[in-house]
Amino acid sequence: MAASYFLVPLYATFQFSLQMQRGQWSFEAYRVVLGDQRFLNTISYSALASLAAIIVGALIVVPTAYWVRLKLPRLRPVIEFVTLLPLIIPPIVLVFGYIRMYGSSSLLPLTVSDAGTNLLMVMGYVVLSLPYMYRAVDNGMAVINIATLTEAAESLGASRLRTVLSVIFPNLRSAIISGAFLTFSISFGEFVLASLLNRDAFGPYLVLIGQDRAYEPAALASMTFALTWGCMVLMQLYANRKPGQRLLPRLFARIKGKSQS
Amino acid sequence: MSYLSISGVTKSFGSNLVVQGFDLEVERGEFVSLLGPSGCGKTTMLRIVAGFESPSAGRVVMSGEDVTNLTPNKRRVGMVFQSYALFPNMSVFENVAFGLKIAGIPRPELERRVAELLEMVGLSALKDRYSYQLSGGQQQRVALARALAPRPRVLLLDEPLSALDAQIRVSLRTEMRQIQRELGITTLFVTHDQEEALSMSDRVVVMNGGRVEQVDVPHRIYQAPATRFVAGFVGALNLFEAKVINAAKGTVALSGVEIALGRKVPHKAGEAITLALRPEALRHGGLEDCDVVLPAILSDVEFLGSVLRLRASAGGATVMIDSFSTAGTAPPVPGSATTIGFRASDLLVLDPVPAQAG
Ligand SMILES: Nc1ncnc2c1ncn2[C@@H]1O[C@H](COP(=O)(O)OP(=O)(O)O)[C@@H](O)[C@H]1O
Ligand SMILES: [Mg+2]
């Protein structure tokens, strides 16, 4: 029952997207969308921005969460609260804050240049995805008991850097990847930040198309949905993978078996 | 100088004094246990030796080198944790090889050494497994092999058996001790389990509230406890209140009966004194060589297989008696009258309860 609330409109959207040519099913709408240069531009811009947000976010979150767990465990509730703030503060407040702080008349006028505005948007995405990235990484650390593993490595002679590279990071890989997929799904179709900073991103494009076309938006929505689900599935696969296992064990085994026979 | 020397170590976390004036000399190849109730500072002391905590005062010296200010990765100590702490991203082989790789041991020698250690802990067949594919006992064996691989100066074990179930706990403790003897590695072992400490150690350090109560060989800890705390913590006790008659001669009055302890007591005449008896020092039946014999009523009989544990009331007190069960004889029934006795020389004299609390 509950699923039908969700599945029926989804199915309707998908079906509608196939009806661009009168009287027959076709992927015409998809062809039009994929042939649109603006679509390709915005989608690659947004993908790039999301990727940047993932890298910056991971570089901030992983060392912070590690240090807090190792040296400042009493500060954990505080940090946790701080990382939750982006869920409480609406993005619109965030972006107006940014424009005031980094506007043309401020000390650090980021918005006057293109690169500066891009940077601002990426930082905004980092902030928006912070709750998810932090939680993913922190949970990953909780599962493997980071403090004891660090001590075990150190008593075996490893330096702090060596410990992070050969013990902590490999054991957090699936957690970081989960956080990355979440970050991606948040920032890829994001609208408020991108449009108020006047960026040519996928979110604003989606809205624009929605206003003056009929079939293409349905096609776009279906594709975006498929992409999001693709992310979720990959995330699950990574999250549940055990060390020493391939990502798709059965598939790999079958390919291997065929190539040998 | 001894191989591992801990002198005057004190550690406080904020205002919480956790270890106070800890002194210990450990000889090369010796197996020494730190025994005490939970929270008495055992782990903290071990972590100070490992270098994970730095002492507020005092020194730690290993094979003549003062390591007090050395970081853990420079100390060459092996550590085994209660929670195993194997690296989940590495196979058994890689776990054991980790320390050797860091030490820059060339591959052929590294492989030989890992194989040798896995053989020693009986896990050669599982070298490609990961920690999630191993039982607790197997994981702890890997952890032991991993700690031993880089030939540490001192092996530190923090309750390594506490997370295991009873059967494996007992078999692994024998095995660990065998390996320790074979390698002759100097070992500090932390436990709250008196049986573990007494059965495994060359010497036992009994700790309470951050202080050392007694350092001695296991049978002395049990038979000649230095303090009331040690007596009560290690093994079960029957306690008796008595009065000193003559301190120099060692005569006391126990519920109106004069008993000669056969040794001096550190009290004045007329003072109250606490005497203690191990349950196995009390007998029922076969009382020929007992100096003190009392009539008693059996209140409870527990048949534990090889041991018979009786509770009896005598002279207004309830006492515990352990004896071997004899083949072909049924255990006595509760409620029956009997005679119990003991030798005065088996009585332990406990230090007086401190007058003021604190
Ligand atoms: N990092 C720490 N910060 C504050 N207090 C600690 C810390 N580590 C241990 N303690 C305190 O020190 C005392 C002794 O702890 P511990 O050495 O773990 O005892 P044990 O191992 O004998 O059970 C406990 O009261 C504990 O709360
Ligand atoms: Mg402890």
C-alpha cells in the first residue's frame, strides 16, 4: 500500500516520458534531452561540482572524526550537533548568508569571480552534505573500534601516518564511499544554492525545462531517479562488502569460470 | 638491574588518582600478572608500560633503556587486547606480517617468520582468512602471533582471555603460557580473574585502588596474604573475630577458647583481631591432627564432583568447608550434626580494619 504511493506516480511519469510521439511508445523524449547541449553542459558541471564536494568533504570529515574519536571523545556530542546544523538551517538562509559574507562589498569578495562563486557553491554542498558524510564516516569508525586498532598498529612500530594509510583508511573505505554517494545525490540535482548563485547547474536546468516543455521533464525525472537508485545500489554493495571479497562476487566468479573453461 | 623496571609510577586523570607509587621489577623471561578488581588501575599501568599513557610521575626502564618519554611505536613492546583488535582489512598472514613489514624485514625472511609463528599458535591452515571468518579464540591466537612477530622486548596482555567462553579460556591459557615459556619472553599479564593469575604466573602483583598490595609467587599470595584485601580477594575465606591474649606468644581467644597460633601477632594484648581460614583448612571427620575441634550443624551441602562444599554453623557463625569427595561415600545430609576442626597454624592473621574510613 505504502509503496504504491510512491510507485504509481513513478510508473506514470515513466510511461508519460515514452509518449512524445503520438500513438506509439518511443524514447524520443530521451533522444531530445540527450541531444541538448545545455543538458550535457549542466550535467557535467554538476557532476564535477559534486565530485569536488565529495573530495573536500571527505578531507575535512575523516581527519576530524578520527581526531575527535581518538583524542577528544568528550567533544563528540558537540561535533555531532554542529554537523547536524545544516539540517536545521534552510539552504536559502545559508546562501543569503554566503552572499552577504562573500558579496562584492565584503572582505573576501568570492562572488565577483566565476571561480570564486564555483568555490562558494562547492563549499555550500560540503556543508549541506556534512550531516550525511559525518554520520557515515563516524559510524564506520564506531564499527571498527578505531582507537584500539590505532594502538595495535602503533605498538607494532607503525607511525601515525602509516597507521592512517594502512589501517584506518582501508577500513573506512566503504564508509567514505557511502558518504560520497549520499553527497553526490544531494548536490547533483540541488536547486536553491545553484540558482541563487546563478550557476549553470543541473538543478536549475531541470526546473527551467519543467516550465516550458511537457515530455522532456518526465524523461529527465526518470533518468535522475534511475541515477539516484544506481547510487543507492552501489552504496549498498560497497557498504556490505567484506575484505577479501570482490564487489560482485558471483559475477566475477562466473566470468573467471568462463574464461578458464 | 632487572629487565623491566617500573619505579614510582603515579598516574592521575584530572583529580582522579588512578595509579599511586607503583614499583615493580620484572626479570627477563618472567611472567608477572597484575591482579585486582575492575577499576583498580591495571589497564592504566599496562598502558603506561606500552606508552599509550604517560605517567604523572615515575619511570619505566626496559633492558637498561629509559623508555618513559618514548612513543609506543619506538618501544618494541607487543600488546594483546581483550577485543583482539585484528586489522579487519588484512588476512591472518598480513596481520602477523604487519610489524615485520614496518621493521623492513625482507620478504623471504618475513614469510618464514610468519609461518613459524602461525605454526606455533596452530593456525597455519587459516593464513588466508580474515578476522570475520575466525572464532574468538582463533582471533586471539592471531593477535598473539602478531604481537610476537617483531620480537618485542616485553609482551603486554590486557585481559586477553576475558572475552572467550570458559572452555577455550582454560585451554588457551595453558597454550599461551607454553608459548611464553618456549620463547622466554618477559610478560606482563593483566587479569581480574584470580584463578588465571595464580595458575599462569611466576609472580602475581595484587592491586587495589591504584596501589600494590602484594607482590609474590602465587602460592604465597594464597597462603600468606600480606593484607586483608589480598586475603579476601584471592580465594574464599571464613572470618573469625578474636581477642589477643599474649601477642609475643601468639595466643588468642576465639569464642572463649584459647588458641596458640605458634607465631607472634602484631597487636597488643586485649585488642580485637580478625582471623581467617581457607575453606579447605576446615575439616569435618578425620580430625586427629586438629588443634581446635568444634561441634557443628550442617546447613547446606553442595556436591561439586571432586569437591564437596559444606556450610555449617558452629559457635554462632556460619563457616564454609571444602573437602574432596571420597569414592563410595554418599555426601552428608543438611541438618545433621557433625564435628569440625582445624589446625591453629592454618589460621591467617589479618591486618586490623583501619579505624578511620579512607
Ligand atoms: N583515559 C581516561 N580518562 C579518565 N579516566 C580514566 C581513563 N582511563 C581510565 N580511567 C579511570 O581510571 C580508573 C582505572 O581504570 P583501569 O586502569 O582501566 O582499571 P582496570 O583495568 O583495573 O579495570 C577507572 O576509574 C577509570 O575510570
Ligand atoms: Mg582493564
